[in-house]
Amino acid sequence: MGNLIKITPRDNVGIVAHLDGLPMGTDVGNGVVLSEAIPMGHKVALSDLSPGDEVLRYGEVIGHAAQPIRKGEWVIGDKITMPRPPDLNLLSKGEEIIDGPAPSISGYTFEGFRNRDGSVGTKNILAISTSVQCVAGMSRYVEEKIRRELLPRYPNVDDVVTISHHYGCGVAIDAPAAIIPIRTLQNIARNPNFGGEVLVIGLGCEKLRPERLFPPGQSTDHSPAGDLLYLQDERFRSFSDMVSGIMDLADRHLRRLNAKRRETCPASVLVVGMQCGGSDSFSGITGNPVAGFAADLIVRAGGTVFFSEVTEVRDAIHLLVRRASSVQVAEALIQEMAWYDDYLARGGADRSANPTPGNRRGGLSNVVEKALGSVAKSGTSPIIDVVGPGERVRKKGLNFVATPASDFVCGTLQLAAGMNLHVFITGRGTPYGLSVVPVVKVSSNSKLGSRWSDLIDFDAGPIAHGQKTIEEMGWELFHQLLAVASGDQKVAADRLGLHNDLVLFNPGPIT
Amino acid sequence: MGNLIKITPRDNVGIVAHLDGLPMGTDVGNGVVLSEAIPMGHKVALSDLSPGDEVLRYGEVIGHAAQPIRKGEWVIGDKITMPRPPDLNLLSKGEEIIDGPAPSISGYTFEGFRNRDGSVGTKNILAISTSVQCVAGMSRYVEEKIRRELLPRYPNVDDVVTISHHYGCGVAIDAPAAIIPIRTLQNIARNPNFGGEVLVIGLGCEKLRPERLFPPGQSTDHSPAGDLLYLQDERFRSFSDMVSGIMDLADRHLRRLNAKRRETCPASVLVVGMQCGGSDSFSGITGNPVAGFAADLIVRAGGTVFFSEVTEVRDAIHLLVRRASSVQVAEALIQEMAWYDDYLARGGADRSANPTPGNRRGGLSNVVEKALGSVAKSGTSPIIDVVGPGERVRKKGLNFVATPASDFVCGTLQLAAGMNLHVFITGRGTPYGLSVVPVVKVSSNSKLGSRWSDLIDFDAGPIAHGQKTIEEMGWELFHQLLAVASGDQKVAADRLGLHNDLVLFNPGPIT
């Protein structure tokens, strides 16, 4: 450790851990001397490889040597070929390699906002949902007015958030895939952080009828009359009439939200979405394993954890299927992969669109290597259920929430699934943030962690240099999550007000 | 006129013009007495129809009687069947029915901001473009900071606008269809209202390389070094470092923009995008013909006009092909229709997804009737060129800019094509607005025009009641467009600050 990281004893490549990379001639032990300079996060051959030899990282095949590679050489790009993806028809299902759930832990709590349906919010937010983009200008207008004029009167309410989107009209509302954006909008409105207080602005002539989006009596856990408002309603005689109508409605909802108080809740009501973006070669060594350790702790405390990103786990699906808690779950996993293979093919794309140029510069050779690092953030728990895109979670424990890898689409679908806390691991760095839930940003390397000290919430870099263990940092992250969920600690994105758009998944090729 | 509108002498249905509809028993002349109450905008049979008989409006077949329909009866929904769309293989090409361009007019001017490339802005805006959604939170942050801290120092600059979007990463960047969103972003940055002053914020690891988006030396008409800024650039040691970097760059651009002044320009440099949304049965009688008359005036003054919305002209394509200025243009029109037919089919959709429920309530029976009213806004000029989605206009005169009908996608693609002024006709009412160009909102009926008096800029309703002619109101609209282009008159959307998002067309079924 210190200079080079080898993840399993089987591996025949090591990862350069030193922040400045390692110069030619460096002796990294075991008779390996670098024959060229290698940047941080990149791979060095630990033994001589002939063309066709397996290249092993995480104890798994990430490719085959495409040319002779000498011990000490930089293993990059074209020097290795990508293996074929696991054949979905040949996977064995439900062959558990885990010994069942790890021992449960108890006594961990946080301060949250309890809802009638049993869910718990980590923020107390008034949501303005919309049926169509046509009303976006209006909803933004009233959001600002509410923030300025009403929120100061309701100190227990954290924020007002508009669920703006590009769906609702000018879309093929009867196409088979329409179910995904529609149920996503329905379920986002049920996110625990909205506490059932959702105000819906519709236009009136849109294809996505607001009453289809929020069927009366089902829109939230209690649906007071007047939740739904149409701008084209003939009772509005002017723009300012509409504004007053919305403000009145908002005021009623805010009054109810303001009566809520944080209460001590067990960690078992946490619903934590795990995601990574802008990954580098360290993500799979530091950030993701730490997140995975924390994920295991949340599951062991009785809570719920999501991991996602179909295209980035596709090449590690053989490992995930073995962790399915039942044959049904294994089949559901395989089905989501198959749906996505087909979806990409229809759009003339395939998995090679991943990894990004930035991933490559960070040392990730291909999507196989990326996938193996990516699944580390799911920890080691059994996968208890598979949640389709836009669906809501049904079971506590570790869930696979099937989403694209796009950060914003994944985050949006995890919100729809019911997440109340988000962990986002990055190696290259992104100022990602969501307004609905706190996003705890984890850096995979200390170079980023220190350069972006005001944008990163948790630096997992010390693991790469042997200063801390995954277990130590996993517990630290777990405790930080409880503090953030309680509102005791504000994440960088909220402190700076950096929030990205919600982005619906309306199928059409997104990888 | 007054009670009922018959558009051509051939028509065997009339449109109820009275704002409150007409009661049963109303004698509408020529021996037609209503056998039931009929709402405003809906159709009444002017003669007895047997099953299979053609139903004629605009002198064209909008369907066939599905059952016996008696004179005086309401012609609605299921009573008529939809004709098949014109067979693209059987269309005659370039058979002009027009006598060539109408006589030119001259002497009409407005006050605009001249750019080096010959284009003219109707606003003077600093654009912040972005390569990827990851930077949206940051770009919104600096946009507000620029508006608050810098704009007050540069009184000749109208605004700062972020070109935010959901593209750039997590997308199939090498898919065949990727060319559309990419060239859209490239060309929006060249919109005349940005005056060549575009600041680009990239992340650093995204798939859509900012340098691909804005190739050095081509990003704008003059590309000073430092236009492009990456948040992951190692020279930024913190969030506030990034913010200062962007503010410095913005300041340089603002200084140049602030030196610009409005100058008298001929109407020939206007580039006017025509669009309708939330249409009703009146749109094709009042708003769209008035917009079409104004479109003709702009073309006659040497200017440029766009009309768009493939799915809404598809069923009137036989009329458009006859207006093509050459066989090549006719073939290009047909090709755009064919591409869209195929695109819809691949997504499991077809043209029946149009009209919307609101259109139907407004009296539009099907997409054929909607299309016939929709093309009225193109006026009568020859169609000189066809501009693909995301492409930039090449020729003055009337252009078909091939876009989906979705209001926001259409508006975004018209901005990319180079529009500096937008006309938006609505019957049901929508608070649509864009921040980049003024949007003149035209109501098709006075019921909406008076109810939404603070949201509508021009009421074409008086035509339905014989109070004004299309020609009179067409000239009025033309003069109003010159006043708006000059900045002398502020449109409702700008007065209230109601602006919708730009929405990229990343193919995946949008109708």
C-alpha cells in the first residue's frame, strides 16, 4: 500500500495510488519496477502478459491483453480488449454466495419528520408538481414568490421545490414507454420529504391530464380538495388571479407542513440512494467500497438502500445475480438488463458509449472495469427486490432500482423510488446536487477532496494511502449520514444552493 | 359572419363563432337551424350527410361521415372518421399553385443590435452555454450573481441567459441521432440575440466535449481565448475560485456587449418563428391566418419566416409540397415527413396522439383539421428551403424548419435556426415564453384574449365576429412585431418574467 493498490491476491494489475502518479523506475515491490511514468489511478502490470492473457482486477477478468505487456508497464486503452458481456441466458439464478444478512445492529437514530404513511422526511418541503412544461414559467414565478413572501412566516418549512419537467404534452402519451415518465411523476410527489403536501399546477389542455397524474384520493396520503389547479380554469380572469389562487393553496399546505417537528426515528426508516458519477479508477477502491460498507450498516440497522445504473452494472451482472435473495429477484435483474440491451440497440447504441473520456483519463479502461468498481457501493447484502424505473420501493433492505446511469435521471428515479438521503461518489468531481434530498458527496481521492474542499462532504481518499481502513471510514460515513438526515449537518450542495434539474426518463437512448 | 363561419364556399360544415356557443333552434341562415346546442369553435353540418360522405372544411376533406348527419347537427368526435394521411410516394413535387412571390414592400424598419456576421439582435444578451447538465447548478448560481452584481453596471445589456439542457453525458453520444442535439446547442449559441458573446461552462469529464460543441475559432463569430471554462480545471482550488473565474470571463463579454447600441435596420433582417400551441377551432380562422398574413408581409419586406411542427402539417403535406419553390425543396419536405413517420413508428406511436384533449374540446376533430388550420400561419409565400432539426437557416424567405410540435422543442429548434422574434398563436391559452427572444402571444378568440389580457399580446378574435378583416389585423400584427423587435414594446412574457426551459430534441418519441 501507499504507492500501489492490488485489490485481490489474484490480480495481475495494480493501481497507482500516489497523488502525483509514479515516475519511471519506481520500485513498487515484488520485483516490479515501472518501465514508464504512470498517472494516479492507472494500472501497472504486475507480471508479464502475452496476447490473449486475462487481465485481472477485483479478482475478475476486465479484459485480455491485446499485445505483449511486460511487468512494470502501463496497462492502458488499446493494450487490452474488452470481454463480451455476461450472456443473460447463461446466468445461474439465485445461487447465493453470501451467508445471508449480516448481523443486525440497533440503537442508531436520527431526527426526522414523520409522515402518516410511515415514511420519514429528512427535509420538510412544499412541493409544486406540474403536469406539463407549459406551466414552468408560472410555477417558477410562484415558487419565488412563495419563498420570498410565505416561507419566512413558516420557519419549520425548509423549502419550496417545483417538480418541473419536459413531459406532459408534445409527447406520445399512449406509447408503451409512457408509463415510465408518468409513474415517475406520480411517485416523486409521494417522496417522504414532501410530507404528502403537494400542490399541482396544470394547464388544462395538456395530454397528460393532471387527474391522471394524481388520481383524486391517491395523489398524496391525504388529498385535500383543491390540490389541483388549472391555469385555463375560467374562474381566473388574469395572470394575477392565477397567482393569488396558487398562493392561497400554497398557504394552506404550508400551514400544515409548519406544524411538523423533527422526532427521533430509528435508522431503519432511512432510504438511501447510492450513486456514482465522474468516476475514476479510485472510485472502486475507496469511495464505492466505503459507501458499500455504510450501505451494509444501513441494511443491518433495518433500513433501505438503493443502487442503480443499469449500464454500469451490466458487465458485473453475473456477480449481482448470485446475490439475489430469490430466483424471482435474479430473474427481475436479468430482465432489466435485457430490456436495456434492447433499448440501446433500438437507438443504435451499445455499452461501449461508456466509460466517458473523463473516466478513461482517470484510469478506467472499459465499462467492465467501471462496473466492477461501481457495484462495490452496493455493499455485500442480499438484493431483496428489483424496482423498475419510476416505481416505488416495496421492501426494506438492499434494492436494485433500475435506472440509466445518467446522474440526473438516476437521481430523479431514486427520488421516485422513495429515497430520503443520497450518497454520490465522484473521482473526477461534479458539483451535483438535488433540492429534494440532501446529497452527501464523497470524493474517491484526496486530490479532489482537498481541491474541492467546499464542494465535497466526505473524502474517502485516505484509504488509498493506508491511512484509514474501509471499515473505519464506512462507520464515519454512516454517522455523517445520520447527522445529515437529522438536519444537524448541511451538505455542500445545500449550503451553496447548487441543485440540478430533475430529469425524467422518457425512453429514447440515454445511457 | 357573426354567428357562424364558413371558410370556403365548398365547405359543408360551419364553425360556431359566438363566444357563448349557440343554443338549439338558432337559425344560422341558408335554411340551417341548429338541432342541438353547439359550443364555440365547434362544427355544424350545413347539409345532410350520408355515411361515407366527405366532410369539407378549408375546402379540404377533414374526414368522412361515420353515420348519417342531418343539417344543423353538431359534427363532433366519432361522427366523422379520419382520412388516411397523404401517401408520401404519390405526391407531385414542385407543382406551384402560387404565382411566385407577392410584390415586395419596402421602407419598414426597426431598431436592432447589428452583429458582425450580418445578423441583427432584437435583444442584447450574454449567453452562458453549458456542455452538460452537471454544471447546471453552478451556471444558475453565477447567472444570478451576474444579474445581481454585474448587469447593473452594463445598462445596454438586456439580460444574461443560461443555455441549460439535459444533454451532454449519460447519453449515447455516438448514436446516429446525436447529431440533432449537438448541432442544436452549437447553433443556439450563434443566435443573433447573443451577439457572438458566449461563455461556455464545461465540467471536464463529460462525453460531449465542450471543444466539440464549440470548436476553437468557430464557437462564435469572434472567439476570444478563454471563452471555454472547465470546472475540473486544476487551477480552480475551490468553488469560489470557479465562481471568480466565471465572473471575470462574464465581465469581459459584458463590456463588449455594453458597447452595442440599437441601430435602424430594415425589416429584411427579421427572422420570425411562427408557432401555435393549445390550438382551438378558431386558430385556423383567426390567429393563424393573421399570423400568415404578417408572415407574408415579412417575406415581402425581404425578411425570413419559419414555420414548423412536422406532426401538425403532416396531414396537409399535399398542400405544402405544391408551394415548394423547387423539386429539391419538395423532396426535402417529403423526406422530413418520412423521417418522422418512421421515428413515431419506432416508438410505438402514430399521428393519432394528436390532437390533444384540449384541442378536441376546442372543436378540432382530428389532426387533419388541426393541420389545415396550422399551415395557415405560413401565409402564402413559396417555401424556399427546408431546415433540418437543429440546423441554421440558409435562405431568406419562408422556410420550413422541421421540428416536433412540442412547443418547447419547436421553440428551441427555431432559436437554433436563428430566429430573433417569435409569434405564438393559442386558442386554449398558455403562458408560454422564452428568455432569448420576445414571444408575441396571439389569442385566436376574444374570450381568451380578454380573460388573459395581461398574458396575451395580440387578440385576433375580432375577425371571428366580422369586426376586423384578416388583412387589417395582419398589418396590425406586422407593425406590432416591428415595435417589439425595436424594444419599444415589451411582450407579456418578458414583462412578467415567464420563461420556459429550452428543450433539446434528442430523438426518442416526442410528437
